[in-house]
Amino acid sequence: MTTRQRGSAVVADDDSRGPGELPEASVSDQLREQFMRERARREFVTASLRSHLAEQPNPRAVRACARRWINDINHLVTDVVGAMTQEHE
């Protein structure tokens, strides 16, 4: 089994597992630990976003808040990709 880098995650080329499933037993302990850290971080961020959305007073405010989060994330992606592109040039 070979692996490839996808962003900060290392992914197996023959990765046939579903979302949230652990990597195969043949994957090293280091990759398993990285997978668990990334999964925990994602769950923490998702729970924080859900909590913030739940604090909104009405459905319209929830949708507006979600649009702002989406815009902020898209701007972050643009910044990170730009920085990565400059590093590799």
C-alpha cells in the first residue's frame, strides 16, 4: 500500500474506508495517531460551529451566520493556498 499527501493529511492510495472509519491495520501507528488527531480536531471545530449556530435567535439568523462562516473559511483557504504556493516556488 502506498500513501500520498493530501494537504496536511496522509491518505492511502487504495483508501476504500468510509468517513470516520479507522485506517487499515497495516497503516503505521504514526499515521493512525495523525488520523485520530485530525478527526478530533474536526469534531471539535464542528461542535463549536454547531453551538454558535444554535445560539442564533431565529432560522434566518442561523443561515446568515452560516454564510459568514462559509465566507470566512473560503478566505482562509485562499490565504493558505496562496502561502503554500509561494513556499513551493
